[in-house]
Amino acid sequence: MKMLLRARPVGPWQANAHVLVCPAGRQSVLIDPAAEPRVLEALLDGTRPVAILLTHSHPDHTGALLEMRSRLGVPAMAHPAFAGAGVDRALHDGDMIAVGEHRLKVHHAPGHTPDQLCLAIEDDDRIVVGDAVFEGGPGKTWTPEDFQITLDTLRRVILAWPDGTRCYPGHGGPFRLGDIRSAIESFISRDHGRFCGDATWGM
């Protein structure tokens, strides 16, 4: 049976908290404990949490990290560049995380932040992408150098996934990669100079 995916926007920035559940043993992981611990616990209802996973260290995704780590008594995992307290295990590109009978594959996708990760369900078409990519554009960058890293991540990581990939971002609803592939390809083919900031595929 496929993993169950639950999602709920929480906090003032409406960041998506995701819960992935193995149906066989009801083991689960909480991804991005952004805010509202009671809501997050309800999202985990009926499951046995084994870890908290962090797509990146921005506070709109980690506001309830320490509280949920204390409540659940499970390890928190993030990229080694994670900027903040409360992480117990480092996740590197290509690492696998066991959740009951299922596994998640870690994809390092820097640009928006140096520690940005995407978490792909093995043998499935769903990937929790954090703020690496959205239906309307890439994640915001703060320097031209970070924007160039984003372009590389789009070429090397994101576009390597099949068209049928369903992306679950850190804000807003899920989307199918194949529906925006041509827009991404056009975007990365253009000369954006020394740009950084909020970008859309059509710019």
C-alpha cells in the first residue's frame, strides 16, 4: 500500500506541514513543524511518529520544532547546513529514511537556502519539495549567487524527475512537474543578469 500523505497549512505564513504515514504499521514522519503544535498533533493522530524532517531552516517552517521534538520524543533531521537548534541527525543528498515499510530519498536542492532538501517517497510519484520550487516559480533568493545556485538546482535536480512527479510545496497546493516543465526550461534558458528575489517562470 502507498504511503498516506496528510497536509495542513499552519502559522501566519500558512506554511504546509506534511505527515507521511506507512499504512502497515502506522509509523509516520512530520515534515516542517511550522507552528500550531496542537494542529500538528491532530495531523499525526492515529500514527506512531518516528522522526521530524525539515526541508530547510527558515522560521516559517520551523517555528514549532523544539516544542514538537519535546512532545513527540523523536529525532529531528535536516541538512548539515541547517541554521538553528534542535537537529539530531544530518541528512545528506541520497540518504534514505525508513518509515515502516517505506523509504524516503533525500535530494539536496540549494538556492532558496543552502540547507534546502526535497523528500521523495521511494517507488512513488510524490515529492515534498519545501520552498525549492512552486507552481509559479522557484523559491525566493537573496543574492545573485543564490539565484545562480537555484538555476543549477532546477537543471540538475528538479528537471531530472519524471513529468508525472507530484510536487508538494511549502506553501500553496501540489502540482504536477510535467505541467510546468516547459516553463522551467524557458526560465533557465534566459539571461537573468544579476537578479535575485521573488521570481516567476514568465519573467
